Amino acid sequence: MLAATLFSTPSWAQDHVTVGVGAIVAPAHQGADDYRVIPIPAIDIESGPIYANINDGVGFRVVNTPG
């Protein structure tokens, strides 16, 4: 089991691109009867140690940590 962990492919070596959109429906203001729709972009791109996503921004992974 330990050998499998030592020689497994690092998570950052698996490149991927995810692009999508979500939406939030909320009252126009507190107590309002009308609602507004707020579009939310969903972007997650990884190529080797380089990443770009909504939560973490754009960067370069110097140390590979699990998770």
C-alpha cells in the first residue's frame, strides 16, 4: 500500500478545464417582492503546476499538497 502511494501520479499532473455558469436568485432588496438573477461564473483550469479558478485566482503550485 505504501509503494502505491509513493509512486502514484501527482494530482497536479492531471490537466483539466472546467467552465460553467451558475445563478443566484435573490430579492432585489430586503423585504422586496421582486427578485433578481445574479449569474456566477465557474472556472477551474489546471495545467501542470499552473492553475486558475474563481476561489484561488491564478498561480503556480511550488509545493504539491494533497487535497
